[in-house]
Amino acid sequence: MTETVVLLGGESEEREISIQSGRNIAEALKTAGIEADVYDWDPSRMQDFLGKGYRRVFIALHGGSGENGTVQAMLDLAGVAYTGVRMRAASICMDKLLSKTIVSKRTDVPVPGCVTLGVREAREMLSRADHDWREVIEAVGLPMIVKPARNGSSVGVTLVERASEIDGAVRAACLSDDEIVMFEQYIRGHELTVAMLNGKALGVCQIIPKNKFYDYDAKYNRDDTEYLTPSSLGEAFDRELCARAEKVACALDCMSGVVRIDFLADESLESYFLEVNTVPGMTSHSLVPKIARYAGYEFPELCRMILEMAH
Ligand SMILES: Nc1ncnc2c1ncn2[C@@H]1O[C@H](COP(=O)(O)OP(=O)(O)O)[C@@H](O)[C@H]1O
Ligand SMILES: [Mg+2]
């Protein structure tokens, strides 16, 4: 029987992208001479999945239980090897507030200033007729970004330019009862991402969205977003960004498999850590395969190397 499986699909909003990533990975493994099944992940059929007796899992699940540490915890308990970061790192990176806090405590990499409110406090604030956001504005300034700490795909993220827009932005960020609303200093300038393989930076991609920020529309609907590898900001800039990404990966224990670390750089080219994606897209349009190819790794070779690190 086949002992390797690519876990794809799942229950999150990114299900369709995950199916594309997973199929692409299975095909690449085949090219690299490794037979792998694909399995459409459904949390309610956990017993069925474990009953198949796979010994190595290539996790290609984006968002939800496949990226927040839950699937990783299940595989840990079942004693099955899996690709990518461990359960604890996955769950920390799913939380932008927690991961930022750890990076700012453990490294010298800058993070955007921010204040936070639990959803309950935020809703209570909105319900008070005489509320205002003066303290928040004093702390982070305007414009600011209002976003949920635990969601992805830019869902619930708003660029706020005027105080009068904060109420609406907070409502949009209150996606669930256990969310945390982040009010973040707005970094105007450049959007960048670094692809990492086993804790080493492969290279940088600069993202140039035609919208005001890299929102859901720019990520999934528009085809006019520009992607540049290497960035247009110069070799020294990319080198420094890669060094910062390696510090972040080490601080957050993202040292196995591929992860993608997002940064923003301001107009003076100071770069700020934004978030880690622990199961980044691996479709034919995704950024990790593109950066890896620039670094000299064809996709089948990249997938083989990731699988080899499964433990
Ligand atoms: N502090 C910020 N300053 C400027 N733009 C931001 C900031 N935070 C988020 N953004 C914009 O919103 C996008 C999505 O935010 P991000 O924190 O990466 O959440 P997601 O998990 O939804 O991708 C970013 O890619 C960026 O374009
Ligand atoms: Mg992001």
C-alpha cells in the first residue's frame, strides 16, 4: 500500500485553493518518483482517515484545522509523521497578536505598533452611545489598519483613514466570539513576502496590488496584482529582509518544511514583520514555488525535500 498521503481540501474558506495546492503537490511528488495518495480532509471522518494507516502526511490544508495546529495534534497523537511546522508553532502563527508579541520579545525585527480589544469589549464599546476611539487613535495614529487576530485571506481587514470609519471596521473585524480586534499602525510603502525552506530564506517576492492594500479581491479575484522576484528594492534590501525572516522563523520555531513570512516596508525601507503563513499556497500561481524556482529548486525537487523533513 501507499504509505504517503497529501492531505487537502478541508473545511476552511481556503478549501478550493487547498485542493489545487494538494493536487499540484501529489503530481510533483510523482515526478520526483514518490507515489502519494490524496485525501480530502473532513474533521468528522478522522477515524476513517487514521484507519487508512498512512505513515507520512504532506499537509496541504490552508486555514482552519489544517493550519491552526489541530490536524498536527491529531497526527502527533496517532504517531504519524507530517510535513511543516509542529502543532505549537502552527497554533501560535495562526494568532497574529501572539506571533507578533513573540517576535518583538525574542528578536530585534520591528513589528507595527498596535493595541487590541477582545470581541466582547469591542462590542460593548460599540453599544455605548457616547463611545469614542480617542485612546486608540492616540496610540496608533491615523490611518490605521483594523483586523481580526485569527483570520486570514484579508477577511475583516479594513484600512481606516478617518475616526468616523472605526465603528464599521470594528464590526467587520468581530468575526467570531473568540476573536481579538487589532488596531495596527498603518505601514505605507511596500508589501513583501519571504519563502523559507527548513528555516533558511529562499528569496523575496514583492507584491504590488492595484488596490489600496492586498485585500481579498487582490488575492483571489483580480489578475492585475504584480509579483516581483527578487524585489525592486535592491539586493541589499532583500538580503536584510531574508536575514530578518530567518530570525522570525527561529523565534517562532518554524524550522521545518516551507513557510511564508509576510513583511511590510515603509517609505524609508524599514521592514516590519506582519505574519507567518505556515501552510502557504502551492498552486501553479503561488508565491512559494515561484520564489523557490528563482532559488534554483524546481517544484518536484522542492516537494521531495519538504516530504523528506516530515517527522
Ligand atoms: N499594519 C499594516 N499596515 C499596512 N497594511 C497592512 C497592515 N496590516 C495588514 N495590512 C494589509 O492587509 C493585508 C492583510 O493583512 P494580514 O495581516 O496579512 O492578514 P491576512 O491573514 O488576512 O493576510 C496585508 O497583506 C496588507 O496589505
Ligand atoms: Mg497576510
